[in-house]
Amino acid sequence: MGITLTETAARHVQNFIAKRGKGVGLRIGVRTTGCSGMAYKLEFADVLGDDDLQFQSNGVTLLVDPKSLPYIDGMELDFQREGLNEGFKFNNPNVKNECGCGESFQV
Amino acid sequence: MALLQISEPGMSTAPHQHRLAVGIDLGTTNSLVATVRNGISTVLNDEQGRAMLPSVVRYLDAQNILVGEEAQRTQSEDPTNTISSVKRFMGRGLADIGDISRFPYRFLDDSAPHGAQVRLRTVAGAKSPVEVSAEILKMLRARAEASLGGELVGAVITVPAYFDDAQRQATKDAARLAGLNVLRLLNEPTAAAIAYGLDNGSEGVYAVYDLGGGTFDISILRLSRGVFEVLSTNGDSALGGDDFDHRIYCWLLEKNALSALGPQDTRLLLTQARTAKEQLTEHAEARITVMLSGGEIIDNVLSQAAFHEMSNNLVQRTLQPMRRALRDAGLKVQDVNGVVMVGGATRMPQVQRAVGEFFAQTPLTNLDPDKVVALGAAIQANLLAGNRGEDDWLLLDVIPLSLGLETMGGLAEKLIPRNSTIPTARAQEFTTYKDGQTAMSIHVVQGERELVSDCRSLAKFELRGIPAMVAGAARIRVTFQVDADGLLSVAAREMGSGVEAMIEVKPSYGLSDSEITRMLQESGQYAKEDMQARALREQQTEAHQLIEAVQNALAQDGDLLVKAERERIVEQVQMLQDSLQQTDAALLKRAITNLNDATVSFAQARMDKSVSRALAGKNISELEVKS
């Protein structure tokens, strides 16, 4: 399955990387932390790790460490605007439970 | 679910722990708030998509307040309760302001002590400039929190480079009142230079030309090792973009033979003049058509050339402060490595051309000059909030001279070495010098030299209530802490009893650059002498301590010695005392060693005596168990 980006999200990521001036892609993962067990990690990637799984979506390279993949396999990343705020939204089919704000989750 | 932002590699935050930080340009005319999101510094807009918040506050009644555009638009309805350009009053007393009749406000004729801040009487009661500024900051804070979806951990707020301590403190107070945690105050020209990434570039001298709505500032900065230092500032507090509008306005009056317009028509014409000015930035000519309240129609075409000619002397007026700033910095035009343009009025091509000609180089204009200060402040805030990796850390402020304290023998023990980045904290343990010592005097000094007498004394305080112990048994932890604003606090704590004392000092206060330079030069020049002086003082201290210990021992247990042995020790004590007059550290060291050697068997005898004293009166069975 893998991970995908919506077109809007991809456009923003490309724009951010271009303005930042460096970066080979976007690193997505999960960490065991937070009020409901797991939390997302979303970072710029400057180097490819040896174990990294790579996915291409709408022209953006997505890097995922193999341990994180089972928790987020099939996920789609979207970019949304809510009032004055804007940012990335994770549509993760593996999530069974999440905390009120959705920043941490359980599978 | 929450909306996430992309972090720098390895800098993902735990859920609900986002380190949201903003940069705020608290301007005289307009204020802005910016943040670093997804790695990019961006200005945050309000619901209407406006980045700039006019720095205008109108008090409607005791509860209701208008801030920004609305307050500005309705200013003429209630001038006494509508406060604009409050930044000019920050940290100022009535005496600083001069002719108060220029302002439509009711200044409070306080019998407050001299130097107190001005206050204005409004429908909502007496308001200080701090309170008025806090309203602007509250508005920006609310905008930022709505945009970032969480509470802010802190803000960097910019201030003019020439702001003094009182004005900076007033700005901090306003932020606190608005519920903002001030990570740091940042000089406006420095913020602009950071926005252009000059701090990552080559070292050198930069000029920041800031032509705002109503003020002009020129600052000369030097970047060395990632730190911006303001070398000089100059300017004209009554020159800005509004004066250019006024020139067009006067031209319109003249062209149409108009005189003395009502306030409404004046406002209308000024607005048109401003629009024309903005058009002329990109177009060769601008057409101005207005219908006045009396029905007269104005229809004129203003060419770029004509506008440049009528505003030429305004542009020229910025050159004199530039020359003065360079002269104060002791520099020439060719020493300047780059020029940064700040303020909306620097969009005008004639301004850019004049500045370019003056410095003989093309000024940096690719960032929005209205936003550049806020953008730089946001980058700094992001850094201070800890959202960037260690290796990305750039020095911004350093301690110019080492900070330390006086130890026995008048030696300076450095706790924080010079060029440490601030904020910083260091701790070290010290002990007592004499038996039964119950107080310790802590003398805080600044400088690179080894002897306290060659350093600058900053503060003295005493730690009292140390429980009586033998010399060297007390553990006194002294902590030096320098906050981001250069404020040093020194705390001493006896670890056993917990007694504590502390003091706050401002280390750089009153030290000019040349004094710092002199102190640094001397430290290099006298390095060798200092080393010898230190060695000597250390030996002297040790000698004093040894003599005292031996004399105490002789007084207590002198009966343990045979006459010859006793005489030998007394002789060695005398020799050591004589050597103390010498300035030869090696000689002194030899005398110390001799005395130590002479007392070996005495020390042994005393040890035996104290053991037998400890055993005396003990039950025999206890001794057996132990053996």
C-alpha cells in the first residue's frame, strides 16, 4: 500500500522544501508517546537512511522507517485550512482510537 | 484532528508540546506578528487577510476597546481617547516628551516622582503607554494563537536599536501585561539582517536603512562570529513615507488653487496622494481624480519625474544621518558590505537609487520591507524556543568579558568564560578557608586578568549562617546565571545547611566598547605576568594556611614534641614566613615543602593521640568487635 500525499499537500511540501533551500523529501513516522500511545512524526529529510522505505507521491519523496509503516500503511496526508490555522492532516486507516485533538492515537 | 507542521529533522515535538513562538514587530505606525512554520518564516494575517495591524488603540468606555484598523478609521471622531504612535511615549516621562500641546491627548499632571512614565487620561481611566501597547500585543497574540492552534511559549519583540533601558523595560512590561513570555528583545535592524540570512553569511559591516511611515532610522551593524553588534544609529524621528504623501497633497492644492480644506477633504486628498505615490513605484505616471465635498473636481496626472523632483529634498534629508552614523562608527562608505532596506517607503525607486548611490552598491530589497523585521524576529523566536537542531544554533549574544569571583589571595576564579553565548549558567563548589568560618564574602568580578585588583568589581555580597566546621569541610555551591538580556544573578548556597544568598547585577552596564577592548588587550599583554602572579598568590595562600595550621597544632599538642624537633619546626615556620616577603613562587614552594616535611612525624604523633583519645572510655567489647 504505502503512503500518499494529496495534490494540495504535495504542492505545499514542494514549496516548503524549495524555500527552505535543502531537503530530499518528507519523513513520516510514528513514535510511542503521547496521551493515547502513538504520535506522528513529520519532518524534513536531509538524508536518506539505509533502512528507509521510499514512496513517491505527486512528485514528493516520502521516507518511512520500516518499524513505523504498519501503523500508518495506507495513510493519506492532506493539507488543510481551519480558520486562521493551516497544516497537515493525517488520514490514517489504521487508527482505532485517538485523543481529543488527534495528535496521538492507538491502532 | 489537529493540523501538524513539518519539523526540522529530529526536532519533532511530543503531542501537545509544540513550541509555538512568534516574532512581533511592535511598530510606531503598524505592528505585525510572524512565525516559522514548516521551516519558513511567514507573517500571520488576520481574518481579512491583512498583515499589518495599525498601532492605534481607541478606548470606547471602561470595558470596550478598539484596536487597529477600526480605531484608526474612527480616530477623528474621538482623538483624545484614540491613542496612536504610543511607541513614542514608551518608557518616557513628561520631561522627555517636550511640547505636549502637539498631541491631542490629556496628559496626566502627576505628582509622581521625577522620571516616572507619562500617563494619559481616557474614558477608561488613566492609561500608561505600557498598557496601550499591551492592547496591541494582546491583539497580535490572539491572532497568533488562532493561526497556530495553540498557546505560545514565547515571543521575540523588536525594539529600535537606540531604545534605552527604560524603553526596553517598558516594552517587556507591555508584553507581560499582554500575557506574552518575552524570549528576548531584539534590535529592529538586527532582525532585518537576520531575515536576510546575513547572520549565516560573511562577516562584515552592514547598514540598515529603515524609512517607515513617520520615522527614519539608519543603523550600522557589525557581524562577527555570528553576532550582530550595533555600531551606531542615527535618524530623523520626523521623516517618513507620510511626508512624501504630503508633498503630493501640497502639489494638488497648488495645482488646483485650493486653500484650507476641511478635515474630510484633507483626508480624502491625502489618501489619493498615497495611492498615487504607490502607483508611481511601478508606473511612469499616476492619475488623481477626486470630487471634493464642495463639488469641485480634481483631475491631475502626476509623472514619476515630477514626483521625484518634488520629493528630492526628502530623500536628501536621509543622507546626512547616514553620513553621521558612518562617522560615529568610525567607518567609510566602502567599509559597508551590504545594505538592507526596511519600511514601506523604501519601495520608492528614488529612495533605492539614492541609497544605492550613497553606498555604491545595490541595496537588498527582495523581502517585503514592511515585513522584514517581523520575519527576522520570528526566525529568532523559533531558534530560542528550541525548534532548530544543535548544529543550526547561531550565536546571537555573547558575554564580552569573563565573569567570576574572588578567591583567597585576591585571585579571580572565572566561572563563565568570555564569549559564552547567553543565556548560560555555571556552578562551582567552594569551601571555607578557616576552621569555624560562618560567613563567606562573595565578590563578583569581570575581566580576563588573574588578579582581582586588575578586574572590574561588579558586586559583593555575603553568605552568612554557615554552620561552624573545620576549614575545607563546608560545600558552598556558587551559581552564575546570565539571562538572555545580559542580566547576571549570582547565588551561593551551603549544601549541608541550605543557607542561601543571592544578588543580581548587570555585567555590561556602563562598560563601553573601548573599555572592553582595553581590558581584553591587557589580558593578552600581561598573560605571562598574570600566570606568575597567580602562581605566587596560590603559594602565598597555601603558606598562610599551613603556618596557621602548624601554629594551632603547636599550641594544642606542643607537648608531644621533644625540644629539638619543636625547634626545627619553629625554625621552618620562620623560614616560610620570611619567604612570604619574596615574590619568587618557586622559593615559596620549597619553603612550604620543607615545613611539610618537618612536621610529618609531628602529624603522626598527633594522629596517634587523637586515636587514643577516641578509644578512651570505650567498652572493651566494642574494641574487640572492631579489631
